[in-house]
Amino acid sequence: MTNDKRARIGIFTRPIDKGTSGSGHHLHEMVRTILRTNREQNKFEFFLIHYVKTDRDVYRQAEEIIIPRNPLAAARVLRKYNFDLLHHSPLTIFSPLAGLTVKRVATIHSAEPNIIPQYYNLAERAHARYIKPVYARKMDHIFTVSETSKRYFTEQWGVDPQKVSVCYNAVSPLYRKLDNPVTAPLKYGITGRYIFHISKYSQRKNPWGLLRGFSSLVSRTGFDDLSLIIAGSGWENPEIVTYLEQEGLAGKVVFTGFTPDEQVVELYNGACCFVFPSRAEGFGMPNVEAMACGCPVITTNSFAIPEIVADAAIVLPDPDDYTALADSMEMLLTDDSLRTRLITRGFERAAEFSWEKSARTVLNMYEKLTGITGE
């Protein structure tokens, strides 16, 4: 490819359409920033590739291509566009699209089915163990969201380290310290102190560690006024409801279900602390969102989490030690100097992550792979 014309880049954007998952949020923000940055230099012509039309704003900023789900039929559609590079996100069984001899890159966030296989089904484990590593090695380049994930791909999957770049997530400007008093907790009947957690219900997020830690805390003198607000879908299942009734927590634990971002920001701002006892994260976006909102964080020493939070959070060595979790919550609620220190460090750490930095890393690699000359 010569530098007298723009390179044609196709980005697979299905995760954007699936809602506000971690990978969907990452891709939405990354694509928006890439498109905005590209408008300044106009080196690339972008095409966003997915299966079904949606009303997401990002599709109004580039040409949209709707493809069939069959990979061979999809390849026939895409062949007409004469792409210089295709960016797969995520890396799936559709990635080797037959007959397309173009540069291929992929975004891979982590490898949870390999790291904690007990929480994934047979098909997910097989794909992560036998298929994904092969595809990853065939890519011209891999982007991931932490040095921890990069190290895993190079050491465990045999990917060339020179072919992996780290593009950290970042928080939206929406996530910030608010000047005005928050009202979101009142919508859920909470008028006093509360601890906050957000995730879609999943064993990977360690829901029982969270609930048992909270139960241990409120059984202690001086903490029976606390509530736990949990945002995210899937939590109100019979097993959880029964446990809360048995522990006398039915009125203390509030499930908000899917919660709009604006309310999530308020819930971070009003919380005594944010607790995220996950078993594995390629990045762990909620921890950084909480930091950006001035909410002190308690999390775990699981996969990439320590890299991301650095010294700006309480990091528990064992996700299953719910007594240690309760002890950490008690410390944050009683030690004002610790709380202030973590809030300050949290603001500083959250500010270190930037979509602009990560988008520039991606665009630089596009330039290198397509032969576009950098400025």
C-alpha cells in the first residue's frame, strides 16, 4: 500500500451492539476515539462491520457494513471492499474469514476460561484452549488491555511479544467527582451509609464472597446500619434471595438491576467504598470508574487487577477470604486517613489511563501494517 491513498480499515463491532459489557464498552470508546483522531489526519477510511443495524451513535461516524453470520458468506461480502486491514474484536471462530488475504489484527482482553475454567462451560473452555491460541498466533498483531494479559498470551499461547501491544481501557469523563449531593440512593430507599458493587451476576465476579463479607461486617458492633447496593442484572435469583433471608439481610441488600450510567456515577460518589472481589479480570473497569468518582476501592489480587489499581486500592490476596474482606471494609469505614489516602491515589491512578493514548497505539500499528507513512 502506498501513502497516496487512504488505507481501508474494517473493524468488527458486534460487542458494541450487545450492550455495556466490558468488551463492548472498550470497543465503543476505542472506535469513537480512533474515528475522532483519524479525522485530524485522514489517513484511513473506516468501515464498521456487524450483523444487525442498531441506533448506536458510533455507526453514524463511519460507513456501516451488515454481514451474514455465515463466515463464508460474510467473506464474499467483505471481499468487495478491498480492505487493507481487518480488526477483529473479539477474536472468534469467524476471524480467519476464508479467501481474505488482508492484514488481520485482533483485540483480546484476557483468557478467563483458561485461568478459571471451573466457571465456564465445555464449549467456552475448548474454544479458549484449542482454537483461540491458534488464531492469535496467526494474527498480524494483537491488542490487549494489560501487561498481564500480554504476558499470558506470549508465555502460554506462544504469541510473539513483538506482535502484542497494550491498549489500556480508560474511563468516560462522565465518571467524576460530583459537586452536588447524590440522589440516586434515595431511588432505592437508601438514606444512610452504603457499600457499592456493580457487575452482571457471574460466579467469576465472586458474588458469594461479596455477600458473605458484607454479612460478616454488619454482624459487628457499629455496622448494622450499613446497606449494600448491587447494580447489574441477574442477581435476584432464588439462591441469593434465600441466602439473604436466612442471614437477615433481605432489607440491607438492594439490587438495582440494569442501571443507567448517570445513576451509577451517583452511586459511586455516595458510597462509603466500592467492593470488587473478582476472581479474574483482564482490566477491571469498575475499579477505575470508582477511583475516578472518588470512591475508595477494595479488590483482589486476581490476574491483571493489581497491575491496574497499583497502590490506589486495598488488594486482597485471596478472593475467598470473606473475613479479610469484612476486615478491609471495616478499616475503610473507621480509618479516615486510609480512606483519604486511597481517594487521592485513586484520582491519580484513574487519570493515568487515556483513550487517546490507546487509540494512538492502535492507529500507529495500522500505519505500520498498511504501509502508511507516519507524520
